[in-house]
Amino acid sequence: MRFDERFLDEIKSRLRLSDVIGKTVKLRRQGREYVGLSPFNKERSPSFFVNDDKGFYHDFSSGKHGDLISFLQETERLSFVEAVERLAGEAGLALPAPDPESQAQEKRRQGLADWLDTAATWFEAELRRPAGTAARDYLDRRKLPEGEWSRFRLGFSPPGRTALKDYLIAKGALPRELAAAGLLIVPEDGGEAYDRFRDRIIFPITDGRGRIVSFGGRAMDPKARAKYLNGPDTELFDKGRVLYGLPEARRLLHAGGEGAALVVVEGYMDVIACQRASIAAVAAMGTSLTETQMEMLWRLHPEPTLCFDGDRAGMQAASRAIDRALPHLQSGKSFRFAIVTGGKDPDDILREQGAAALKAQLAATTPFIDALFTRERDAGPLETPEKRAGLKQRLRAAAKTIADADLATAYREALLARLDALFAAPRQMASRAPKYAPGGKWNRLPPPPTSARPEAREAARRLSSAIDPVAAALARQAIADPAVLDDHLEALEARGFGDPALGDLAKEIIRLRLESDRLDSDALRRHLAEAGFSSLLIDVDRAAAFAGAPFETEDVTLAAARSQWSYAFEVLNRAAALDNALDATKHDLAAGTGSPAFMALKRERDSLRRAISSRTIWAGEAGS
């Protein structure tokens, strides 16, 4: 008998996991979990944990992990159906009435599942045979060691048109069964069915209980029409109800204990990279998260992290995720956002910088509300009252889409508080001390008025502690093109990039550059991450995104980018030098004896600072 997910969820909602397990295992409460001796191994110290909120157990002594159904299967040797029948009785639920049609359907589904498992074993073997040489070389270049292949059941489908088909038919399969399982493609013109996956690295896709329901394949041919290919929807596989890597993510989530993060990334290799770094991660099946997938995530974690690449496509995907999730937010059900910087993805970060750097990037998250506010704020210029009013309308409209009325109200108030802080900060800055203090030091924005709402004060505090975007853009470009520093090392050592927060970073870049004149961008960023600058590099990338630096546009030539960078760097250094000169003679102004030369220097300094603050520094280079 097949039980649909809604029936199984109803059982789990009526029975507490700790109550079911507590009948055979003596449990004691420990924080938000229960702990006891392993029911699978003999032990003296408890290593068996039960979490009612997340709905699963984990046994560290044996590595076993599961829910209340799998617990009965493991401890009492019950079949899945027998375990469900037992639990349904305890929950007071009537079993769905069996009928010949449903029994036949379940038998057919089990047959398809068996062929998928047989295919997975064949794919795994092919990866290690001569036909898989290129695939093995690819995995080696991606620094995925052979010892990890079995963990993720990676395989290879050879280029032959019917290699898998011939193997499975020899085992007794029928072509129509293999087509129904998504393994074969049947031509519309009635021709012979052929293998769906050919010349691809194979990633098995499992359901929440670890059963293979489909496959994904990465093309070896760079000219292939589809780089990644998923199996089609079948009786076993529904793209919108499956998350790649879910069983292993559950295990890692529990092993990580309270506070462990659950991350949603964009691809198979990214999931594998995260899980190798002991980060619980899953991926959707090439589509935006569905409502069902969101609920699956929220059952495991109240605030999963949605991770996107820092390029334009990643930003667009993040924006779509905001729109998709917004109506479904509830108290205790939200998302956070992490942007992988430097044009990298999680797999790149693990290979080039290591697990610590990957964890640091994924830990630097942005709350949902801040991601929403930033998106709307950056949708267009805000220099006129009409455009600022438009932003206010967009924020109100976004909050209104939240179905939970109380949360919608809280979001509207918090978004408008951030809006107040955004427009209040420049007014505060203009009425108080200049942004740039003598001596080349950058003043932060003044503190918000004590009468401001808590949300406004917090938003203003974050604004006041941000790295200056122009300085951040100069630092990021220096890391992307280290050779641009060669003519400016002395000035960089004296004054850094123009923001004290980047002083230590500038010194480390100088040290590394002097040690090796062959240090490329990737190596430099890796060395900086290893030296403890991972979090600062993330802040630099984020701040630089607001600078509008012309040397970061896609169509600029290398020579032009270096010229633009040098001009901006020299402007900052000239302004800092003028700060020092004016500071040294500031008593002249106090005594009312400022000379014409002194006032001329002050006018030049103020002009440069305005150009930096207003970003017209870039226009100055274009016209020089």
C-alpha cells in the first residue's frame, strides 16, 4: 500500500517523536532535545538524541538518523507499511482503504524504484571503468576525491545511445518501465527508445527517506545543449516536492546541534561542497522554491539560508525568491540570504579557500527584511521626492503581500523605519561634522536621534558602520587586478585605501604583493582569507556594489580600468594629503589669519571630498 505524504504528515503531527521512542528508550530532557543511550549499540555514555521540533532522531554511536517511521523499522524490523499501520493506530487515524488499483500502482512504483537503484549501481561502476576516464579527470580537477564518490553515489553514463537500456533489459527490464522511470526517452515519431543520460556525470536524486527517485546529469561535452539535465516528472519524482541532498542535510543539521544553519544552494556540486564542509545544504531541482519545498525546509529550520552567486543572475534569482516567499512568511518561518562574493560559488570557495572560508561566507547572512528593503531601495535613483514616495509605496505593497496579518503589519512598520533612517542619515550628516576629518580619517555617520524608533536607530547604526563604497571599490579592484598596485605601493602603505577599516587589509596586500610578483587574483584572495580577512572581504564586496565604479563594468578594457582606478586612488590620496596639511595649520583659521594659499588648499580639499562623496569622482576621470 502506498501512503501519500499528507497522510504521513498527519501521523507525525499527532504523535510526538519523543513519546514514541520513549516507550523503548529512557530519555531525559537536555535543552530543546532529549538524550538517551543508543538503542542500536551498547554504550555507557548517551549519544542518542531526539528532537521533537525537527521530527527526527540521530544516533552518534551508529550514525543512524531518521523519523518515527524509520525508528520502528530499525528497532522492530517492521516494513514501512507495517510501521505506518502501527503508528496510524496509535494516532487514531484510519488507514486509506486498499483497492486493487492502488495495490497494482504500488507494485508498479516499487518496480520502477528497483530499476532506478539498479541503474545507480551501474552508473557508479561505469565511473570507475575505462569509459569514465574523462569524468574521473573532471572530478579530480574539481578536487572531489574518490573517497567521496560513494558517499554521494556519483556515477557516469557513457556516450553510447543505448548502453544503460541494453544493460537493464538484459536484467529483465521492459523499455516501457524504464521510460516510466525517466531513464529512457521515447521519440515522438515512434522510433526506438534511447538513454536519457549520455556522456554525463550522474548525481542520484533521493526523496526524504533516501530512496532514489531520479537522476541529474552534468554534460562532459562543453557544447552540449544542456549543461545540467534532470530526469522528468514521473510517478516517483516530482521536481517541486524534492530537495537534492535532503537526507544528508538532515544528518548534518542534527550533528551541528542548536544554531546549525540549513543552506539552500543552486547546484549539485554546491550541495556536495557544503556537505563535505559539514554544512547542511540542499538544492531545488533547477526551479524556484515551491510552497511545498518551503514547508519542507521550515520543518527542519525556522530560518533557512538562501545562497546565491554574486553575479547578475544570482541577484535576479534572489529577487525571485523574495517574491515567492513573501506571501508565506509567518512567525518562526522566514529565510535569510547569503551572497557568495568574488564571482564564485560554494564549490569554488571550498576548492580555492577551504572549508573555513566557505563557512565564513555562508555565515554572513542578511535577514529577509533587509534583503527586501535593499532590493527596493536599489531599484532606482532616489534624488526626487516623487521617487522617494515611489519607494515608500513599493515597501508598503511588499508588506501587504504577506498573508499573516500581524506579520504584515510588523513588516510595514519595520520597512518604513528603515526608510526613515535612510533619509534621516544624510540630513544628520549635512548638519554636523564633515564626512572626512583632518588627517585622512573617515568620520562615520552621526548617531540617530534618541527619539527615533528602535528599528530606525538600528538601521542608522548599520549605515554608520559601513565601509565607504569608494574605498571598498578600490580595494576590491586591487584584489581582482593586483598589478594595478605596482605604481602605488608607497601611497597605499602610507594611507591605505582611504578607510581606516581597510588599513590592515592594505598592509597584508602590500606584504603579499612584495613577496610574489606572480600573485594572481585567486591566490591573493585565498591568502587573504587564510590570514583572517574572510568576513572583511565579504563586507568589501557588499560595500563596493554601491560605488558605481566604472572599472567594474563588463565592457571596460583592462587598460581603461587601470587608468580609472589610478585616477580615483590619486584623488583619495590628494584629499588625504590636503587633510594633513590643513590639520597642521588649522590654528591659522582659529586665529583668523588664514592666508589666501591656505583657503585655496581648503577649497581644493572640500571639492575633492564632495567628488568622492557624490561619486562624481568617476566623471572626473572620464573627462581628464
